[in-house]
Amino acid sequence: MPDEFDPTEMVTRFRERADAVRRRGLPPVEGPERQQIMRQMRLDFQDFAMLGDATASLEDGVLTLRVDLRQPAEGQPESGD
């Protein structure tokens, strides 16, 4: 593992990937292929956004990503807001 690895920068890149998926347009396809592409885009966004919300730490060569999947309490803003 390179000494210059920054887990916070990695999390930021995942957040940027989630934003890119959200902005990505659909190619001109129809039918089942379109549905498959839309499903994959939803999964990509979900995965990238989840990792983009993670709290990352690197201790003794072990990368730990902590992701809080609990629903926010009523009246509380969601993370990232």
C-alpha cells in the first residue's frame, strides 16, 4: 500500500462517481436492454453513494469503511445534506 494513500480522498472519489452516475444519460436503447441499463445505473448509484457516505480510517494497514445505514430520525437531515 503506497504511503500516500488517503482513505478520505478515496471516499470523495466514490461520492464523485455517484454524482456522475446520477448525471449520466441513457443510451438510445429500447425494451429489456433499457431496463437492464436502468437497473445497473440504480445499483451503481446506490453502491457509489453508500461508499461516498462512509467514514474511512487506515490503521496499521487495515482500511475500515464505516457506513451508517440507519434511517435518520424524523426531523433530522440525512447524511450529506
